[in-house]
Amino acid sequence: MNINKLFNISDKISKLAEECEKELQDKYREIEHTSYINQAKILKAFQNNKVSTMHLGSSTGYGYGDVGREVIEKIYSEIFNAEDALVRIQFVNGTHAISTALFSCLKYGDELLYITGKPYDTLNETIGIEENNLSLLNMGVKFNYIDLKDSTYFDYEKIIEYIKSNKVKMIVIQRSRGYSTRKSISISQIEKVISKIKEIDNNIIVMVDNCYGEFVEELEPTDVGSDLCCGSLIKNIGGGLCHTGAYIVGKKQYIDLCAQRLTCPGIGKECGATLGQNRNILNGLFIAPSVVTNALKAMIFASLLSEKLNFKVSPNYIDKRTDIVQTIEFNNEKELIKFIQGIQKASPIDSHVIPYPWDMPGYTDKVIMAAGTFVEGASIELSADSPIRKPYIAYIQGGITYESAKLAIIIAIQNMLNEE
Ligand SMILES: *Cc1c(COP(=O)(O)O)cnc(C)c1O
């Protein structure tokens, strides 16, 4: 079969792609090694908790005594090296989990500090950066943030001075870059800054927004001292099989509060029907290291191929990664749009649909998104999105199989280079 002919891929791009793949073999082995360690950790947790067929079952109504849900939360606790976990399909997305944690820990008069720059866009109304009657700000919670130094490192001087001269209750570290040009934050950087924070004030609650980070490194934020850590089940940790949900793991006292905030005071973790999703959560978790490996290999491939075509990328193919997000900077709006449309064209679902930039609620610039995914909006499946503004950067992530994601990258690059 001639794949190039099937998808109108030029000889030039096809050869370049082959070259990239050859050059990346050592890098691929490195990623597979990390995956092996994470896989072992997960297998051990399944065995230690004696997972059996009954845990793959379901509950309806109140969901009292759902053994599957309970074992899932034990397994998450073990994998994250955390005291407790809240893994629930009642979280509508990652933002909901983060918001729940913030509202659980912060009361009138408290202060919240982000030390990785501005929070992810969807949290603006939760925090009160944008007006909302129910925001933390309107509940009397102050907010501030400190940018990374050179968009890469924690600004230790500013952080230390700030927490010495203000009564900060909670600090959030956002591991992944979001829609910004800053670098993502590695586990070793997280470890270092947490130990410094705790040295100054052990009572500050440190939470890590772990979205896109799970299983990219050998350790997770809770392994290195974060009190809370959260993420989405339709990203890395769901392995592409979860239909919805999010998790929070960490210290028991805070998870208790989060559970009571998610449901209601007095009910906490006891309720929450699982509606047949326990199987997906367990199965997805089990394959997640492998799926993350596929996504990472595809992103490194995208990075090197784009670099060979003289586009600016971040991270580049040799950089050590801590999340699955890849950015490619295009020369103009037209290239960016054609690339994103190419990703959609190469998707298994809705390949015939052409995405265009639109005014998405909550964003200042127009946004274009490609997500031809089995689970709506699941960004562990190959997806790409971009605000239409200078510099023209595509944010790409995911890939449940390496082969499909690699092919999609080639098709998107070709689509972008084609003259109309
Ligand atoms: C995806 C993501 C979130 C949460 O987004 P949802 O779409 O609500 O799941 C939060 N922070 C970061 C850094 C993310 O990548």
C-alpha cells in the first residue's frame, strides 16, 4: 500500500519524516523506560488492592458502598504516594476539580498565590480575575501571582519575600504551560520549591495542577511533597478510555474537605454513583503509561519534523519533558489555521469537518480547535488548538496510538505547506 498516495503526502515530507523517526530512536527508548517504571507501579497497586471482576461493576442512585469506586481511590492514593484520593465522574472537568480544591481550602480573609504566572484561562472566573458573583474574590479570598523567571524558573527571591511578608494560605503550581509561552515545570523543580516554601511556613497548603503531567516522569507532585494534586480523567491518566471525570489526591484532611465540597457537608466521599465507569477508569489507568508514551513519541516527532522545516518549537526534541504539550510557531495566521485544519482532517472522527476560528466564551482572542476524538474534547487523543494572535502558536497534545498521531502530524504539516 502506498500511504503517501493515499494521503497526498509529498516525497520530500515523507523522507524527512523517516529521517526524524530514525534520529529519535534513542529518545523513544528513554520514554519507554519511564513508561515501564510507571506501568510497574500501577500493576503493583492493582495487585496490592486485590482488584477483581466485582470492581469493574457499577452503581446507580446514591452509590453507597460502591466497591469499584473505593478500590479506584485506594489505587490512585497508592500510585500518587498520597494519603487519600477523590476520583469522580461527578467532576465535569479538570477545572471543576481545581475549583473544588480551592473552595475547600480557602475561606474569607485567606490568600491564594500562584507561583507559575497567571492560572489557566478557565480558572479566571473561579478566582475572580474576571467578574463572577461566586468567585473566590467575592467570598473574600485574595489572589496574587508571581511569574516564572525567564519564563522557565521559579522566581525564588520574589516567592520567598512574598510569603515572608504576606499571610499566604495556599500556593498553586501549574505544572503544564497552558496557553502561554512559558516552559512547563519539572518534578525536580517542584520538589525544590516546595521544600523551600515548607521551610519558611509549613502550614501553607501547596497544590499542583497536574493536568497533562501524569506518567511523563517517574514521580508525581505528591511524591515530592505537594499537599494536593489534581487533574482530568480525559487527559493522561484516563488512558483515552475514560468518558468523563477528574481526580484530586493528597493529604486526607484536605481530601475530606474536597469531597464534602464536591457533594455536600456530611456526605463527602460516601455517595456518587459510578454509572458503569469503574471499568473505564481502571482499564484506562492501566494502559495510561503506554498511551502517554505514544503521545510523547508523536509530540517529539512533531517537534523534530517542524524544526527541520525551520519552525520554532517548544520543547525541542532533546529537551527533558514533564508534560505532553508541544508548541509549534508558524509564520502567519494562514499557516497556523491550515495546520490545525490538517490535524482535524487526519482524525478518526469528524475528519470531514473543517474547523474555523471562533469567539469562544471566556477567551479574549478567537480560538481554533481540532479535536476529532472518540470522547468529546479528550485531549489525550490527538488534538490541537490555538488562540489566533501573535506569535502564531499551535498547541498540540495527545495521540492514543503512535502510528495514528505520527500520520496525523505528517498530514497536517503537508496540509500547511500545500498551496491552495
Ligand atoms: C486542561 C487543563 C486544565 C483543566 O482543563 P479542563 O478543560 O477543565 O479539564 C487546567 N490546567 C491545565 C494546565 C490544563 O492543561
